[in-house]
Amino acid sequence: MKNFSKNIVLWIIIGLLLVGLFNLFQGTSYNQSAKNISFSDFIAATNSGNVSEVVIKGNNVEGYFDDGRAFRTYSPNYPNLVDKLNEQGVKIFAEPSERAMHPLLSILLSWFPMLLLIGVWIFFMRQMQGGGGKALGFGKSKAKLLNESLEKVTFNDVAGIDEAKQELEEVVEFLKDPKKFSRLGGKIPRGALLVGPPGTGKTLLAKAIAGEANVPFFSISGSDFVEMFVGVGASRVRDMFEQGKKNSPCIIFIDEIDAVGRHRGAGLGGGNDEREQTLNQLLVEMDGFETNVGVIIVAATNRPDVLDPALLRPGRFDRQVHVSLPDIIGREQILKVHMKKIKISQSVKTRTIARGTPGFSGADLANLVNEAALIAARKNKRMVTSDDFEDAKDKVYMGAERRSKVVSEEDKKLTAYHEAGHTIAGLNSPKVDPLHKVTIIPRGSAGGVTWFLPEKDKDYRRMDELKDQMVMALGGRIAEEIIFGKDKISSGASQDIKQITSIARSMVTKLGMSDKLGTLLYDSSSEEVFLGHSVAQSKNISEVTANLIDQEVKKLIDDANTKCKKILTEKIEDLHTVAKGLIEYETLTFDEVKDLLKGIPPSRDDFDDNSDTPKPSPTSSVPKTSNKISPQTQ
């Protein structure tokens, strides 16, 4: 109350000062040299001829004497005043009298500029002290309270990640029925960190929590804490938790928390920068002296390796929920969820599509279903068929077919033998995944593509599989060398060379698959992602060891090169057969390749001879399935 009275007195003093200042300037707005005289003196001066000119405004008379002095007076209804002035030769100016306005209106108009100035000043003073989202309210939280009017997402909309969903269902159940857990002494988790590759459904899980919990749900991005002003991030963290306490029990969701939760001391010099202040405040709010009862933090990131260890400890994020890429059963469930939104043909088998999409994330599958629907709509179909899904898989990961690209016969032959080399080398390497399709139709930046589709999801790659993978990858370059000569090899094998070099170096430096170097880690460069850490990083191998690594890497590639050359030399006729088939048909499936090697030409029965639509040439593509596993490209 005391502070309130002080503020009132202060405002009154400020107002009075402004009024006085305004009146001071208002009073000096007219001519100070004009002298007020009596009307009788004015008549006497006129009669004596001392008045040179006058201005008559109604009953107000202003003018100048012969000596230049200004005067003003008020004239009553004096008869023959104009005639008297004329007789004395006075110059007369006449102006209409000003209309009298209402006193309140006059006061309002005269005070309007000052009132406007006072109002603007008060507005900005309040904003500097005021709430979030207002002007100058930099330190207020940007967390948004979920609008209940929006379409709710429930756990029924989340598929393929049952383990992650179960852990978060417990959090929601605790909020709904806390006595179920508290009677046994259990405590609600302080926070849950969703970790996983991009597109696996972390944000979708958070939306499902918001739809199921029936408690206030605040969402904010990690980048919303970052601002150009010092101290703003920490202030926003404090304000966010204050909002959470007022609405407890509640859930606060921080998306992409790695933007604010990065490892401290990562910058050069380890200075106490703005980001570290924000992180420190977040650590204190999550688990400090003041307990935030009923405030649960849910965060998501695809970069858990860069987060500060203090943020990950129990008491802050009690649970780390790993949202991994779905397996074949998970992919099938995800496809069923997304296929509910489109009209699909009964011929579409979700299990077949799930098997043909190893390594696909939930976002990949959603995009696949959408692309299939768009392709079907482009063809004016009433329903989405399995062929549309196959075309969509090819398009999503390798780009659209570039049939309009002009390819010379020489380049077409080179591409055909290059892809045929991959095909024959892969078919004769027992540990390579089964061949799925090979094409010389340009897709994206690739001149041709060879797909090898795994029969099942693989978590590990064995040594013999990696060696056969290198043999298959070298097939394109070796085929060019055998058919066209060493001087005619092309640059089309650049990606293949990059792939085999990466495989061989990983085998030697990371996987311990070298007898000479043993089971030691020689390559740790990928572990640190910060500039500060990389600057301080010391070299952990000697020059002798580095030379030995290079020798072992080269030996692995040379062995694969020798094996591949032996296969293609022995199977030269098969190489010619597949290459000629690609030149003629452009796209061959695995069954068609097997038939070609047996002397049976592929049949193209996809078009009706009796239809009005012209039958395409035998070079039309008949894509079947695609593969996320790195296809071999020209």
C-alpha cells in the first residue's frame, strides 16, 4: 500500500509538471510585442492620425502605429468605426471572426498532443515491466499452451514403436491416477528424453502425450530460448517453469533440446556465454533447491551425443526413451495407420511393402504413402495400387525418372556394362543381398541404378559380407576396364570408390577386422562434434601405424579387385547378356535377369495391343520395388 501511494504521488507530480510546461509553451504562441490598449486610446490615436493599419476580426482589432509598434484592443459595437478609419487614411484588413467551439472540445483539442505523448510513455513503461509476448517483454517464455480445439493425436495414431509408447503411457497414467503408483512409494519421473534418428516419431509421441494426458501441455522449441540479448534465455527458462508451477500438474515439451543443452565448454576458451547461462538455469529449474512438483519435462533430440552430461542424469531426465527405426512389423503397422487416410486397392499388401522398405523411418513411410497417392491421382486412378507404391519407392529415394534426358548410344552402352558389372559381381558373391532390380534409366544424379534388397532387417554386418559388398561395388569399374580397355574407364565409379574406401577403412580402424592391427580403435574423429574439442584433440596414432593402416586398407581393396576381376572374366558371357538386355529393355528385375541368363527374353505384357494407347517401345521401365540400402549408381 505504501509503494502504491508513492507511485500515485509521483504520477501526480509528473502530470503537473507536464501541464505547466504545456501551458508555458501555449502562452508564448502569440506575438509578445503586441500591446493591449484601451479602446479610447485607440480612437484617440486614430483621430490624431497615428494608426497606419488595422486588422478587424469581429470585435477584436489588431494593428500598428506609425512608429511600427503593434497593438491590440477590443471594440464594442462602435458605430461608424470603419468610416472614421477611412477618413484618417488607415489601411483596413477584415477577417472573419473565429467560430466559438464548446469549451470541452477546445480543451480536448488543445491537450490532445500532450495526452497522446503521456499515453505512449506510460505504455512503454508498462511494457518494460510487463508480461510475455508484449513489446520489450524479451525475458518472458514463448511456451505455447496447447489449444484443445485442435485435432487431438492419441497413442492409437502412433505405431511401430511400442516400447517407447509404453514408457510414455506410464507417465500419462501417473498423471491420471497418481495414487496407483504413490501407494507403493513410487515417484513420478521428473523428465523423459526422447532420443532417436530423424523421422522416427519423437514429436508425434509428444503430441500423443498431449492428447492423452488431459493436463496443461506447454510446447516450446530449444531455439526459442536463444536471443540476441544477454540473459534472455535464462529469464525465459525461469518464466516457463513459473507458468508450469501455476498450472501444475502439467507437461512441458522442449523440441530439439540440443539447441540449448549442448555440452558446456565446447567453445574456444570455454567462456560463460549466453547458451551456457540458459543451460545452467535449466539445470537448476529441473532439479535444484526448489522442487517443481507436478511439472514433467519431455524433450526430444536426434543428437544425444552433444548434450551435457548434467542434463542427462537421473533427477532431471529420469528416462531416456530410445525411438529407433521400425522393424518389418513396425513398418507394417505404420503403413496401416497412414493408409487409412487414402483409398487403396485390395491388391496392396502392406507386408510386401514393409519388406521392401528396410531402414525406412516413420516419416519416410508417410512420405511414401503420400507419393503413391499423388502418382495414382496423376494417372486418374480411383484407387492406389501396388504399382503406385513401387513407383513411389523408386521416386522417393532415387528421384524421378529422367526419360527426357538425351543419352548417346555410347554413354548408354557404357552405363549398361557398368550396371551389368554390378549385377554379375553381386550374383556371384554369396554374401551379397539378393538382386532386386537393375536399370539404366537416369534417376536424380545417377545414370543408372542397381538395387540389392535384403531378405530381412540386419543389425550387424559380418566380415565376409563386407568383403563381398566391396566386390559387388567394384563390378562397374572392372566391367568398364574389361570391355572398353583401361584407357576408356569413366568417372561413373566415383561413388563406388567412395563406398569401398569407407568400408575398408572402417573395417581396419573401427571394426578390428585386420590381423596386423588387431582389435584397436584407431579412428575417433567422428566422436567429437565441437570445434573446441577438435582443436584440443591429440593425434592418437603414430606415422608408422598410419602407414600400416593405409597398407591394410589398400590390401582389402586389392583383394576385392582381384576377386571381382576373376568373376567378371569367368562370367564374361553373362556380362554381355545382361548388358545387351539392359540396352534393349532398360530395366530388368531379378527374375528377368535370371531368365536372360537362361536364354529366355523378358516378356512385356503390361500393355494391351488392342488399346488406342500406343504401345511403348521395349525400353519402358517396369519398376517393382526400391531399397533404402545403398544402391549402386553409375
